[in-house]
Amino acid sequence: MKPSTLAASLTHSRLVVPGTEARITGITNDSRRVSAGALYAALRGLHVDGHSFISQAIEAGATAVLCEELPPDPRPGITWFLAPDARRALSELSDRFYGRPSQSLFVVGVTGTDGKTSTVSFIHQLLTELTGRSAYLSSAGMQTGALEEPNRLHQSTPEAPEVHRVLRRMLDEGKRYAVLESTSHGLSHKTCRLAHVRYRAAVFTNLSHEHLEFHGTFERYRSDKANLFRALDESDRNHRGDETAKDDRPRAFGVVNHDDPHADYFRAATRRPVVGYAIASRADYTAGDLALETVDTRFLLVTPQGPVPCRLPVPGRFNVLNALAAAATVQRITRCGNDDLAVAIGRLRPVRGRMNVVRESPFSVIVDFAHTPGSFENVLPFFRERCARRLIVVFGSAGERDPAKRPLQGAIADRYADLIVLADEDPRGEDRVQILREIAAGCPERSEGDDLLLVPDRRTAIRKALSAAGPGDTVLLLGKGHETSIIAASGAEPWDEATVAVEELAALGYEPEDGG
């Protein structure tokens, strides 16, 4: 796209120093990823200022630069875009550069503290089963065409150029629906990563303590998540007439969890219709007669069309809530009948790193991504009730992320686990032992070295947990799930939780089993 064409429709930045009319070939905010013809966005971050790398980006081939402050002597021949807020301008530039792809897709956003990734996956799987034209992007992976691929960015919501590039790929692959994990970071006005995504459906799962190191207060954290629902009003501004848009897909709507005390706050954040789902409360979509097993759950799904028996081949009451959210979203989009919906739910698969069984006998080993107090309150009681003997839990807490949640994690584990093994999650630049001691503060009655072990090296911690396990025990490995690295002060080290568990089991003499 020519710089002048790109500049013509911008409202958050302006072209102040025209360069050549050579076409811009891509957009990035990482000077190390600049290629010939790219537009480089100089963003100010917590640790580095992208303005310091403008010269490096130009040397690498950038022909255009977005910045908040021009250099004293702007390089001639370079096109310079100036903006008071480079992040918001980058969002607008990215949307425009990739042809505003979200306008042509029915974009479903899923937000909340826990359950986002599984709910994204469930919605995508149901839409694929019923329409064949769905794509998704989550912290665990993405699918833009025929094949799924992992998300290797260690960033649940990528920066705006990547978001709109992925949406463009989805559209070019003939997809009709895009399901996005929409995090509080991505929805925040501080980052504007999702500011120019036009959402047509917003799903709220739940809200608990997380990411206060970024948002500052719980109220701001909640408000940033609610930006997803506020965006629904904007997405419908060009639609007129009845509840159905010209392409037969419904107009914008919301879906909220009535079992969560913050449901009314999210419902009030939009003028669009909002559907409710719940297990314990009255709602449009409910699940009754729950039969919770370690491998699946059977329940009676009640929708506006009536009741229908369901089998969810993924364990956990919390996954029933995730499935209800998906059912409410997909039935409103597709207008499918209850029987077709129940069949599709029966074919759902768990997300990699979520409730994945590595081994079932003589003791169980399960990998799950649970890493917040809210997710601990879901996962630990479920396995405590179904554990024949001892419950052994391995977990940590991320460095440079919300330290206030650490003793809360420890306190919850203290209530349910027989043996707690604390280990690295992503210590980053923090003292790894200090992180574990802050978690251990939540279980002060435990004796370190007895029923509480502090073992920073995660492989060693897993080895100790498995070595301690006996027949009938359950070993939970929490916090890493699908992630492919552990981030320390020295950088990211490759990591695969399930593979490490299998290797350590083999070292103890246990034959490998096929996991779920």
C-alpha cells in the first residue's frame, strides 16, 4: 500500500514528512523483524523505548516510521507518521493496511480471568462442526486455514499488526467466523492491540484476581475486560433494520456467566442483547443433572428451545460452564437445533495443556494450565473429591506478574493438597526462590521439607513429585500447560510439560501411556 493511500483515512496519526511513494510491504513494532519496505512503529514500553531503534530499523530496510516524536534530523526519503498515541495509531494503521478484515468476518471475542482458551476452542469446534468455516486465535494456538498451529508468541493477545495479519489470513482462507481470545492486556487502552477489531459477539467467562501489576486496581482490570462488550455498540453502528444483518448472521450480542457476581457489570456495558448461561443460577442456557466423572460429564442442557441430554467428553464442572458459553454463542449465531448442538458438544476435544492426562495408573498425572486463584478453586476441589489417596500438586507463579496472588494460590493449595511442590513458572527477572517463599506464605502451617517442598528447577520438582507418588495418588502439574518455554532472567528456555513428565516417569521405570 502506498503511504499516501494509507494516510488518507487515518484519524489517530498524520503523515508529516512524506518520503517516497514506494509501497509499504508490512508493519512491525520490532526493529529486529524489519524487512525491506516495512513501516516501523516506535512504541514506548516499560523497559525500552522504540524510538531508540529507529535508525536500526531504517538500516534494516524500513521506508516508513510511526513515532510520537520526530528525531532532530528526520532521515530524508523516509515517510514519517506522527501520532500522540503510537499504540492506538498502530492499531488503526494495521487495520487499514490489511484491508479492515474484521469488518468482513463475524468476530467472536472471549474474555474473563479463567476459561478463555477452552471457551475459544469450544466455540471454534462447534462452529467448525456446524458451518465448516471457523478460525481462531488463542494463547494456546491458532487456525487460519486447514491446519492448527501453536501460538509461540508467549503473548495471549499479540500486538495489533499480528492480530490484523492473522484476521486477513482467515478471510483469505475463506473463513466466515473468527474466535479471538481477548485478554485484558489486549483490550486495555494502554496497549490498543484490539482497538480496531470489530466484534460481533462478546463472551464473558468469570472474573478473579489477576494481572494487577499491569492494571493497577481490580476495578480497572474489570473495566478493561468490559471494553469487549462496549465494542459491540461500535460494531453495530452501520447496521440498520431487524436483528439479522444482510449476510444472515445475527447482529452483535453478548454472552455472560450468571454464576459470576460480575455478570451484571458486563451486561450493562453494552446496549446490545445479552444472553446468560449458568449452572447454579437462572439463565437462558443451563446444565442440570450433572454427572461429573474423571473423563467426561453428562448433563441435561436446557436452551430456549428446550432440554436435551448431553455428554461433554472433557471433565470438570468449569468445563461445563465453558461448554454452556460456547453453546449459547453458537446457537445464536447458527440458529441450529438442540439435537445438532448436543451432537457437536459430544465431539468436543480438550485444549492441549488443559486437563490433559499423561498417566492414569498406578497413579494419575495430569497437566493443566491453572495459574490463578480462580482456576485453583475449580481444579483442586475437583481432583480432591476424586483422588483415591494423596493429591500432589506442582506449581509456581510468574515473575514480574501480580505478586499479590501468590499467597492466595498457596492458601488454596493448602486446603486441598497433601503434598505441595513449588517450582518455577516463568520467574523472569525476579528472585526465583523469593517467588516460591511468597507462595508458601499462604500455607504457614506446613513444614518445609515435609509436606511443602521449594524446588525452583521445574524438572527436578516434577521428578520429586513423581517419586513421591504411589498407587491411588494424583499428581497435578499446574501453570505451564501448553506453553513451550520457561522465561528466566537469562531468556526463554524450551519447555514441554507433558513431555518432561513422560521422560521423568520413564526414568522412574514407568512405561509411557497415551495421554488424553
